[in-house]
Amino acid sequence: MPPTDTTPEAPTPEEAPKTPLSKTPLPETAPSKTPLPHGDTPGIRFEKVVKRFGGNVVLRELDFTVAPGERVTLIGPSGSGKTTILRLLMTLEKVDDGVIWIGDRSLSHMERGGRRVPANEKHLHEMRKQVGMVFQQFNLFPNMNVLRNLTEGPVHVLGVSRDEAVERARGLLDMVGLADKIDAHPSQLSGGQQQRVAIARALAMQPKVLLLDEVTSALDPELVVGVQDLLRDIARQSDLTLLCVTHEMHFARDISDRVLMFDQGQIVEEGPPEQIFGDPAEQRTRDFLQAVLAT
Amino acid sequence: MSDVLDSFPLLLRGSWITLQLTVYSAVLALALSLLFGVLGTTRGLAPRAVSRFYVEFFRGAPALVLMFWFFYSLPLIGLRFTPMFAAVLALGLNYGAYGAEVVRGSINAVPKAQYEAAVALNLTPAQRMRRVLLPQAVALMLPPFGNLLIELMKATAVVSLVTIADLMFRAQQLRAATGETAAVFATILVMYFVIAQLLQLLVRYLERRTDRMLGRRPRKGQPELRTVAAGAPGVGGVG
Ligand SMILES: Nc1ncnc2c1ncn2[C@@H]1O[C@H](COP(=O)(O)OP(=O)(O)O)[C@@H](O)[C@H]1O
Ligand SMILES: [Mg+2]
């Protein structure tokens, strides 16, 4: 990671980002019945973010902002950098240059002695508390049953008591329709069931930002709808900031406020789903949508 | 031959010593394997270097030479070990070096996606290792550990050279007393074989348990989905 002085144009955390990236928590009205997180949702901002793999520049000074609670879908041809964006936000990759902001804090850098230095593990741990991710291949832990997949993080990371974690896990499994699978082993579940457990596992950590990377593309066709319906409900009932990569246009339309069309690490076009899917302005978007619809 | 059979209790006592040596050395080797194997997978340069040094040094050193060194050389600088202690230390250090490589390789062979899921749940590096990577790596470690355990048991035969009365030692004694070379060695070959089979049974049992933990075998009374679902190898796909 480059030292701070190579990016003098990036603001220090004291200089407020140009748009508000933190939503003030809504006053608590009726106690919410869903086990979904509410309130205090941060936004996201990419500022001149550069990501390279060897000589391959995947993201070239990428700029974009996601407002608090906004739900954004990333579309674009394979290899355009969508997964890389989510992996950067989950700290599974490091930026080569530029800054990623979550709320008013930099994900990739931290303050030390008035200088901005690359984040250490402690800072990353702090920042990851806000972010959850669901993977294409589910990635449940095969050495734990469903219940422990859901309680391991809350108990050992959030410090929740085991009873409370189990209670919360039951609530989440109820929500994803798998209450009867609490003692099952991941290998005993279908792909769709595994993905629903993975969604519940991510939500059990009470993230403010949820990242979904083609979460239905590894599923058999008949299982896709169930998972999509679940995510639609979650999007509707929570104020999570949502970044979703998907090739399912109906789903993208239902779930997102805004669609970003990527090609070669750049945003080609953005707009509300009706516009991007109904009346795209760019030829590259039209070509891409045509290719997706053809399959 | 009947002389040999009369002295069978002597051989039994010898095999009891052999078994004890094997167990003590294996426990030490296992602890060292885990310690240096895990260190070998960390990001830090210093712990990795320490692990490398341990593995290269003790893998290259013959257990017999190590044992002689602990038993005959260290007393010269005032460190006196019992023969048993010297033997366990030598075998443990030697086989721990092989085991550390098994542990390191097994941890590195756990799918990267598991590590990433653990990061996404915000587990700390130590929690990722202890709760996600190591438990899954155990399944990969057990078969090579089974081989090493039997290798170790056979290697204990050298301890007769530092006056420990193991199975090999008793056999030499008996041969000197009776002159029945063929019968004596045939008998202890069978006894070593039986011990090896006992150890193998233990490893197999552990393998079955780990497989069940990882959902690779049906639990008691529960059919496994993978065997029920029509033609679906790798249902629980790993990415
Ligand atoms: N770990 C990696 N090592 C090297 N190249 C990578 C790695 N991850 C992604 N890439 C490259 O980065 C580019 C963008 O990949 P990705 O973000 O996965 O695209 P998308 O998700 O839009 O299909 C591709 O060219 C891919 O080959
Ligand atoms: Mg992708």
C-alpha cells in the first residue's frame, strides 16, 4: 500500500466528505419484530480507488458514492471488477491507491500521530463490524452445524451470551424459513438452503452494510426464487446499505434504488433500474443487457 | 522354540515399553507439529523463520544421533537425562518436524473461501485458525499422521542402544540366552505388527469421527442428503 503522501488530494478524516455519509439513527418507534438491523447506517464512498493484480489494472481511479441505506446493484460483463469492489469493502483485498470510506472513516487507512497510514488488523477489525458479505458459493463452515454457523460470530466476536446468540439464531432461521434445520449439518442442506443459512449468518453479525456477490448464480434454477424473495423482504424491512452484484434483471429491479453498469473497472452508466434496463443510454449497456437476456 | 515361548512374558514387558515410548514421543511430536506447523502458516516473517529452522534442523537429524547426543553428550555439560527421557525427546523432536510439515500443508490446503468467510464474520486471526482452519485441516492431517505414527513406533527400536528394555532389547537378550535367532525375531516381528495394527485402528477411529464432524459421512440414524439426491456429487460445493 502506498504511503499517504502519494495521495495528497484525498481528504483526511477531519475534512468532512462532500456528502453526508452517516444517517442519523431514526427515533425508535415501535420495537421492531424482525431480527434485522436498524438505524445508524453508513454510506460508502470510493475515491480514486486503484486496484491492480500484477500488471492488470482492474480498477483505475474509480469514484462512486452510495448513500446511507441506499441499495445499489452492480452489473457488467464478467471481469469488469464487480467482485473486486465487494472484496475491497470486505477487506479481502487491499487498495493500491485511493481511499474507501465507510461512513466518515477510511476503511483502508487510519490516523496515527496525525498521519494517515495503512490500516492495521485492529482497525480492519473495527471497520469490519459494519460490513457483512454473502458469497456465491455460500462458504458455510463444514466443521459446524447450522446453529453454530450462526452463533460462532456473535458469541466470539460480538461477545453476545450463548443463550442470546441461540435465541437470535432461532429468529433468523425462522425468517429464512429453516427453523427445522437448526441442528442439521451444512452438507445435509440443498444449495438454496445453504445460501439462506449463509444470509442468516451474515445478518447475525448485525452489519450495517451488506454485500451480495451473485448469491443465486450457483443455485439450481428452481431454488433461485426462494433466495431472491428472502433478500427482497430483507431489503424492504431493513435500512441496510446494500451492494448487490447480480445478472438477474427482475431481481435487480425489485431490490435496488440505483444500478451501476461497469466495464473494465469504470462506471459506464448509472441510473434508476427502470432507466438502465428500460432505456439505457450507452451502447455498451445495451450490448451487455442483450447478451444477458440471450442466455 | 519353547524357550522363546517360556520367555514370552519378557517380550510382553518389552512391548509395553515400546508402546509407552511410542505414546510419549507421539504426544510430544503432535504438540511440536501443531506449534511449528501453525507458525509456518502465519504472515509474520519471524515466526515462519523459526518454524522453518526447526523443521529443517530436526528433520535432517537422525533420531539415533539426537538420542545419543541427549544421552551421552549433554551429561558432559552437566545435563543428565534418563534414557527414557532422552529417547522421547529425540523421537519427539524428529517426528515433530515431519508432523509440522503435515500440519502446515493441511492448513494451507483448506479452501481459501473458508478463510475468507471467517474474515467476513470478523473472526480474529487466532479465531480463524482455531475455529475454522484447524478443525477442517485435521481431516487432511490424519492419514499422513497415521503413517508417521507407525514410522515412529518402528523407530523406537533404536532405543535399545541407550539401554532401554524395549521389545528389541528383550529380543536381543533372549537371542543371546537361547541362540534361537530365527524364532526370536519372527516372534517380535509379529508383535511389532500387532502394535502397528492397534495404532492403525486408533487412527481409523479418529478419521471416522472427523469425517462425521465435517458431514462427510451420515450421522447415526440420519441419511446423508448427498447420497439421497440423485447424481449430485459435490452438492456442498466449495469455491
Ligand atoms: N486474485 C486475483 N488475482 C489476479 N487477478 C484477479 C484476481 N481477482 C480478480 N482478478 C482479475 O480482476 C479482474 C476483475 O475481476 P472481478 O472483480 O472478479 O470481475 P467480475 O466480478 O466483474 O467478473 C479480472 O480480470 C480478473 O481476472
Ligand atoms: Mg464476480
